Amino acid sequence: MASQQIELERDGAVLIVTLNNPKTRNSLTSDLRDELGEAIKKASKDRDVRAVLLAANGPSFCAGGDFKMLEVASDPWSVHRRFSALKDWLIPLITLEKPMVVAVNGHAAGGGMGLALCGDILFASEDAKFMAAFFRLGAVPDIGIMYHLPRLIGMARAKAFLFGNQTWTAEEAFAQGLVTKVCANDKLKEQALAEAHRLAKGPSEVMGLAKLLMARSFETGLHDMFAFEGLGQALAMSSCEFKEGLSAAIERRDADFIASANRK
């Protein structure tokens, strides 16, 4: 895909998706959102892609909303159209049925923080900072923040963070359970990519199925969740990944899930 604001690179079974508009601190321009949607569509359709790494070029991960656009397009219909378009890029990103690692460098601000929280595993550089800052503008948190943040850290801490216009360092975000690992600035992408490869070597499709089911856990009762688990397990145990995993366990060897997928 020819791209100006998103770079795509294949590294084995991992698709590296890199935000690439440092001049705007990778703000969520319409072009960047459109290109990100196309990148996620590619990751979803390509069965050889077993994990995704979302990273960013430049000193910031993502500065959030495009202020130039907001100055001229904050009327009700413009906002409505933008949020209607979330189904084309943000929802597919959140519901991607493959594991996704996010590598946050510098600032993840506003919608940029929301974007970072869409991943399954979040690595942050030592200089990373997380800030919502919506209430400084008089805006409601968006890009999934009000969905993800209470689930990740609890409602009380989410409210304290948002209403207090707080900024968390990488270490503070780690202490709150938001970040999986804090990396040296010059090791962030290397370590995040290694994690993406680790996930890609696992039963990627089954992990994607589990991700789909876990997303329903906060709104679903016990009996319904057990039903989802049972249906999911019936599907998982019919997969080549389960057959390989079970055989490997019986034979006391390491499972080769990538090879098993290629034998389909």
C-alpha cells in the first residue's frame, strides 16, 4: 500500500505498522486514520500475518486530535461523520483477531492515548508520557478511552486520571497496570518486536478467538460467559493449532504453530 502517514513492513509473521507523520507528532489526521484502517484490513485478511506491532516514528507516539481540523470541523454534522467513520478504522483495530503489541515513545496524548490502549500488550519507552487532556479542551474523552481505561485500571482511578488532567510517566503507567513493560528509549522497538514475534509463534488464531470472547466479559453474566467459553473451545479444539499443541505436549516437544497453520 502506497503510504505517506503510515509505513508497513513485514518481519516474518509480524506486520509492523508505523505512524509516520512526525511533523504533526503523528496526530490523527484524516489521512492517517484512513491509512491505518487500510493497514488493519491488510493485517486481518493476510493469514500469514500472525501478530501486529503498532509503533511510531519521531519524538511522539501520537498527539491525538488534529487541531487544524478541529478548528474548522467541530460542528455537529462534521463530528457525527468522523465518529461514524470509526467503524472503518478504530473498531477493526480494537477487534482485530490477532495479538497486537503497541510501542509507545514520547507522548501519547488525547486520542493518541486512546490509540495506544487499543493494543493487547503495551510497551513504553522510559521517556513515554500518557495524558488524556480532553477536559483541558472541554471535550469528552474519545478514541475508546472511556471504554478501555476503566477496564484496565478500574473506574475510580480512571476518573481520577481523567478529571484531574493527569499525566503519567511510563513508570507511573506501569505501576497502574496500564503498561506491560518499560524499555530503554533505544531498545523500545527491538523489545516490542521481540514480543510480537513471541506472540506470532503462539496459536495466533486461537488467541484471536480468546481476545474476541474476553472483550465481552465485563458486560456478560456468568452463565453466558461459560456458554461463550464452551462454544469458543469447540472451535479452538477443531483447529490445526490445537492439534499441534496437543501433539507437542504428548511428544514433549515445542509446538510449531506457524508450521501447523501453513499445513492447512
